[in-house]
Amino acid sequence: MWSGRRVFILAAIGSAVGLGNIWRFPYVAYENGGGAFIIPYLVALLTAGIPLLFLDYAIGHRFRGSPPLAMRRLHPKAEAIGWWQVGICFVIAVYYAVIIAWAGMYFIFSFTTAWGEDAAGFFTGEFLQVSDQVNLGFDFVPSVLIPLILVWGVVIAILAMGVHKGIARSSIVFMPLLLIMFLILVVQALFLEGAWTGLDAFFTPDWTRLGDSSIWVAAYGQIFFSLSVAFGIMITYSSYLRRKTDLTGSGFVVGFANSGFELLAGIGVFAALGFMAASSGVGVDEVAVSGIGLAFIAFPTIIAQAPAGVLLGVLFFGSLVFAGLTSLISIVEVIIAAVQDKLGWRRVKATLVVGIPMALISIVLFPTTTGLNLLDVTDAFVNSFGIVAVALVAVVAMSAGFSALPRLREHINATSSVKLGRSWQIFIGGVTPVVLGYILIDTLTTRISEGYGGLPDWFVGVFGWGMVIALVLIAYLLSKIPWSHRSAAYEKNVHGPILDAELDANESATDKTKGGETGLSETAASGSVAGERKKP
Amino acid sequence: MSTSAVVMMIIALLAVWGGLGVALLNLKRHPEAIDDEEADAVLHDGASVTPGR
């Protein structure tokens, strides 16, 4: 359990603020209307991001479990959705750790600007030793392997200590540190020559783009991926909250803090890119990049040229490490919590049994000369066809499938400072399925017609398509495994009062008078799980 | 920086950081409540407990 909501908020911000905030948002905003992007961005935050955050909080807090258990308590048929989310977290964790390992090495490289004049050549050549072959190889690169083992060691140690002593305490240390480092970084970047030209490029609005549907899709996509919603993390984290927690009040802080950090990153990154453009005598448009290219090629170039570049490098890569670690911890926690719930294991045992094999898979597949292409494909597919697809299925299931939204809204409103109106149901049941459906179909058609990144079909077929389809099948199979009698499904008392006795008694009475409604009212709302009724 | 860029920067900062400020103020105005079982335990044993999930 969290000791209080403050720690939960810090941990939830730690989870939401990750690499995407630093290396994705600045470029997405710049490419999609610059300053004008703030309008679709805020609309997306308020009509999809924060409402989805509340949905996750409501499920986790009401049904008090990891995604499979919480979903099962909502409706037995929903358990597979929970396992699907767990599988997605597994895939993300195994490659996400590798990027943190790279950032850790670049933190050390910053002291000597080890990449010299040619940051791009250094990254793919000397550092990653990327092979020309696109396949699955086991030719290890020690300078990635060793930091990767360290990353997993730290993550497993923190998670083994549990929610209160491990996750909470690490968030209390890492989050303020991240904020301070990043603030100094931004201030330093603002004093670089050309910084204001960079900011000018970043904030100059292109109002004509507002009529273009692609910038609205980009805004919804950015908010969706940045907030870490709909793949189980927030369900898990909110299950450790006190029953009388202000869910909406906390959620607004998390949502706006995540966006606040992104905006700060946009300012810092474009100030630095402005310097890069000025020193090479080109326009900002020629140096603007995102993702791995921004962090491991553009930034090293800036660090090598800027005054006090060492400090800039240490702050930038240190921020990437801390932002990444707090996110990775939250991702792995979902899997540990699910295994703990299903098998009734103790914390340390579950952490080791989950953490060590995951670390081994990550260590065997990625710190190799062929690891970069594998990382690229798994990342693209698990995001586009894992997270987006599970989110779409979940919102449709919660709204049309199990008619759970009114009950979940009631649950949120019972303890929250900001009450949710019917509009929340419209956002979840109407706006998000349309947006997610559009994004899913759009990426699906592009991938089918164009393939991915010029990589061989068999490679994309196995590690892209094959992986995302396998996640669905494995989730279905896991949901068919019966719950052990020692598991949380039996030991935790979902039949008793979740909020308080009176409220649940009233809910129960109301449901009985209504008769057999669909899904939720038959199961969780009346305080029972179909087929396994047990005395409280 | 052009005027329009400066204006948009200020608007973006005010909207996002202002939103965070309002959210934090709202949270401060609604202090955290402890659960009944915790309150009972404090009352009877004088000890603080964290309730199970």
C-alpha cells in the first residue's frame, strides 16, 4: 500500500513521465502546427487522456487488484483483457531497459564527449556495433550488456522491496532529482546561442494546420502514449490506494504534471536544437528530430559543441536514466502484481520469478549487434497494435460490453473532490473509441501496404505481427488457468464493503431491485464474483 | 522570437502549468481522509496501520 496519496501521485507521475515526454513530444508538437498544437493537445488531454486515467483509477481502486484480477472482479470474461495488458508490459519492459542502459553509458561518455566529431557514426558503429544483417544474433556488445545487467539489478532490487519501501521510496528520491536536473538543463539550454531561434520555431503557430485531421490524431496519440494509460500500470498503482482517496483530484495533478514536464522538455530540446542549427549555419527544420536520433545523435553533437557541454550531457542523460527507470519500475510492477495475485505468492518470490527471466530475455535479445532492429520493430508494433488495440477493446468492453461506466463513475464520485458528470461517460464510450479506432485502422493499413522501415518481411512478421498476435493468444490462455485457492481472488474480500458498508449495501439493494442487468451489476457491483461466491 | 511565438509560449505555459497549479490547489483544499479501519486501529492501539489491498 501507498502510505498516502502524495506518494502515489509522485509514483504515478514517475510512471507517466518517461522517455516519450523528453524525446517524442517536442518533435510531435513542432511537426504539427508548433504553437497551434497546444489547442488539440489540451483538447486531447481533457477529453481522452485524463478521462482514461480516471477509468484506470476507477477499475484499480474499485476492484483492488492487478489488471487480470481487477478485470475479473469487474466481469469474469474481462480477465483476458487484463492479461493482454500484462503481456504488453512484458514486451515493453524487455526493450525499454536497453534504452536506459544506453542512456547510462552516454551519461558516462558525456564526461569525455567520447563520440568526438561524429555522433551518428559513433552510436551505430563504435557503441552499438550494429550489424548489416537483419536477424536474431547473439553477438554481444559488452558496453551495452554490462549497463543492462545493472539496470535490471536496480529494478529487481527496488521491486523486491515492495510498494511502500521500494517503489514509493525510489519515487521520493528519483522524481525531485529528475525535476531539478531537468530544470537546470532547460535553463542552461536557454543561455545557448541560437536558443531563442529554436523556441521561435517551436512556438510559432501554424493556424492553417488546425483544419488538418492529422494534427488532431497526433495530439490524441501523444497524450495517449505519454500518460501511460490503458495498459495496466495505473490500474495496478491505484489498487494500492486507500479506499477514501480523492481519485479525480489526484488524477488532475498527475495529468497536468505530465504535460507540464513535456512542455518543459519541448523548451529545453528546441533551445538546444536552436543552438545546433546556429552552429552549423542551417535552419532549425534541418536539425529537428525525435526519438533515438534526438537523444543519441543530435544531443551528443550539441554537447560536443556547447559551452559547459559536459554539464549539459550529464544532466540530459541523467534525466533520461531517471525518467526511464521510474517508468520501467511501474511497467514491471504490473507483471509482478499479476503473478502475485494469481498464484498468491509473496512479494520477493514473485519479483524474482518474474524479474530474473525477464532480465534474461532482455539481456539475451537486445545488447547484441542485431538488437537495434529488433528493438525498433517490437517498439513500433507493441505500441501501435498492442497498447492502442487493448485500449480500444477495453473502452468498448467497459462501455458497450459490460455497461460498467455508470457504476465506475459512481465509485469515483463517492470519494473524489471533482465530481464526474455524464460527459466522462461520453468521452470514454464515444470519443476515445473513435479516436483509437481511427489511429488503429490508419496504422494497420500503412503497415500492411508499406511494411515497416524497409526491414525484411519475415523479421517484421515474426517480431512485429507475430508478437502482437501471440500476446492476444497468450492472454486468452492465461485467463483460462484456474485461480489457485491461495490466490488473491479468494483471499481478498471483494464481497465486503469496498468503500463503506452502507454505500455498498445500498448499491447491492439497488441492484437486486433492478434485477439481472448485464455484467457489472450481476458481479462486482453487488459484491460478488460469479461462480465463486464466498462468505465474507 | 516573433510576437506570435512569444504569445503562444505564454498561453501554453499558463494553460499547462496553470492547470497544474489549480489541480494542486484543489488537492490542498481537500485534505486526505484515512480509512475507517485505520482510524479504528489508531483509536484502539494508538498505532498507525496501513490497510491491506
